[in-house]
Amino acid sequence: MKKLDLTFAAIRVPVDAAMIILAGWTAYWIRISDTVTEYRPVLFDIDLSELTRVMFGVAMLWIFIFAINKLYSIGRRSILEEVTQVFYAVSTGMMVVFTAIFFSQEIFESRFIVLAAWVLAMIFIIIARILLRGLQRSMHSLGYGLENVIIIGTAEAAKPLMDEFQLKPSIGVNVLGRKANFDNETRSWVIRTKKKQGVDRIILADPDINRKNALALRAFCDQYHIGFFYTADLLEATTSRLRAHAIAGIPLFEVQKTSLIGWGRIYKRTFDIVFSIILIILTLPIQIVTVIILLFERQGGVMLNKLPNGKPFTRIGEGGKPFKFKKYRSMVKDAHKLRYDKEFISKHNIKDTRKGSPLSKFEKDPRITPYGRFMRAASIDEIPQFYNVLLGNMSLVGPRPHFPEEVDKYQPGQLKVLTIKPGITGMAQVSGRADLDFNDEVTLDIFYIENWTPWLDLAILVKTPIAVLKGIGAS
């Protein structure tokens, strides 16, 4: 573990304590300010020194609660995860304070100060932690406190990781090199590199490596005190929720179902209904303008309702059932027919970027109209799917729905994505990569299914507009 990470982990403790005391002071000054006392006169007698003494005790208690909630752990976590942990920890700490006040009303008499300090402490701690994260990332960008990493795996499997580390130096990773296999030559090279430069972590980016070599690499990392990370394959993604049992002395592992059953399903459906209505109302001006433009284009209607053969335009939803998929038309008339027209594909020298997978995606697709290209970049063509969500065919977040002929080509392990409602956006869409391999996309979707929480949905929804804006910029 780098000294910089340890330093920032240690700094968080006094900073959190300072923010808690500052929240108490701020709540006090707000309470005695002329603006508040004009409407609610002060009926208590408590001076700042007494409040500081109380807040110091509260800070010590809350630091203990923060530690229990792993707010001082050194591992990587997203901003949303950290904000969520702060919210829970501060709320837990405040429950303790409320309990103490209930049994002893002599601590202080102002409920306003208690409630205001609760909210302010949350705000101040979150702001302080975001600033600390920014400072730490800035130091990483300048080359301080970087983790030395070696990647083992094929060039194709390792490329996304290496590109991400290179494009985002703020992550704090310095790639020392890549080796295709873990053999005796690689082993000797890692040992020499560790002595010269230090090796903090080895990332195994080859999900197809045989079990014997993977275990040998794992044992090697333990022996030389090197961190070990590995990319999960499709099987591991589908079995990420395991529960241990022992029957007749034999260990058995149950693959648990997704949390999206029972109350999880009820919550998600309620969330979808409420926010789809809100989003439909907010996007009405855009919808009206889009309808007018598409009517003037005269390329076969506003919506994709029917295929050239007269059948309804459908995608495959939950349980493998087809549903009428709502989407603004962004292509020329009879575009779906041209999708499989070999003469058309050859004439325009079209490259299928998803060749070899169940999906097909044309690079610089000539079927897309000028306004359609803008709609796709800004995801305007996806707006009608809010109606799909409202009707219950889709969810705001989930795996993307595909054509029936594409789903027919799924491998058995990939059918897991059909166990929940498809979504308008999902983990694959906000992953930061526009060129995700289909297996990688499925792996992310299955991880979402197995690890769903309301907070994960919220994180994906927050990241979606950012991904859309990046898409517009790239286009």
C-alpha cells in the first residue's frame, strides 16, 4: 500500500472530526442569527464553549461509528458508494444522539441545532471527502503515489485496462508491462522488476487461463506479497451470489437469485412508474420538435412500428417474450430490410463491428438520416422507451433489449440477461467504452442482475447523461 493512500486515509479522521464540530458551530450560529430569531426567539441558554465540548464528544463517537462502517478503509470505491456510506454513518450517529437526548434532556435544549447539525455534518463531510479525493487524484496525475502494476493476459484482453490506465492517470496506476502468460520467464521477470521498481499488484486479464496456471499465479502473489486482481469470465459473473451449505459433510454452494424479486421488484417498478412519468413530461418539448422534423423527412413515419414484412417492430424482453419496442425512426425507409441485404452491404463497403457475436452493428451506417444521426448521438430516438417503461415492458435500468433473430443466437450462459426487464440504460452503456465486446457487455449485465441495489440504479442513471454528452462530443 502506497504511503500517499495511507496518508489520505489517516487525514480523513481529523477532517471528519473537524467537519462535525464545524457543523455544530454553523447550526448554532444559524439558530441565533437575526433571520431565525425573528420568527423563532431563542428560549434556551447554551454558550459556544459548552456546545464545542458536546460536539467534540459527538465527533469522537461518530468517528468510531464511521470506522465500523468502513469509511476509513483504503480500498477503491466510487463517489456514490462513499456518499452512501457517509449518509448511513451520519444517520446512525444522529440516532445515537437522539437516544441520548431522549434519556437526558440536559445535553442541549434546541432541537433545531440537532437537526441542522445532522444535515450540515452530512454536507460538510461529503464536500470534504470529495475535495480530498480530488486532491489525491491530482497528486496521482502528477505522478505521486502511483501503484506499480503488471498485467498478464493477451493483448486483446489487456488493451481496455491499459488504455484506461493511460488515459486516466488520476486512477493512480502505473503499468510496468504486460506478459502473455505466467511461465518461468515471466516469474523471473516479475521478481527482478519487484526488486528494482517494486510491484504492487498483478492483474490477470485472461479469463480463459487454465486453472493450474491461475492458482500458480495466485500462490506466487501471496509468496511475494503482491496484490492479485483478475477479470471475471461469464461463468463467474453468473455465480457471483453464492451461499455456502454443508450437507453430509460435503460443501455445497447455492447460486442465489437476484435481489430483483419480492420487495426489490416492487421498489423498482414503483421507481420506474414515477420517474418515467416525470421524464415523459420533461421531454415533451423535445418530442414535439422531433415529431415535426420526422414528418417533414417523409421517410416512412415517425415511429418504428412495423418491419418491411408487415410484422410489428419488436424486441425480446423479460422471460424471452417479445414486446412492441417504441423508438423514433432514425433511418431511411425499409432500413431493416437493408440490414441483411448483401448487395447493399457490399456496395457501401459496410463493416460490421459486432461480427462474430449475436449482434450486428454497422460502422458509419449509411441508412441513418442526418437528423437521425444527431438523434442517436443525443439518445433522442430512445425517448419513446419511457412509454415502454410506463407500460411495464421495460425498466429505466437493465440489459438492453435485442432483436428476436439476435437473441436466437445467444449462448446458454448469455440467456441470463433475459431474467429481468430490459432497460433504457445499463452498466454497459455507462462503462466508459463505446466498443464493448458482446461477452463483456453480457458480463456487466449479469453482474448488475446479481448485485442489484437501488443505489446501483441511481449510480447508473446519474452517469447516463454524462455518457450521452460524451457520445455527442465524440460524434
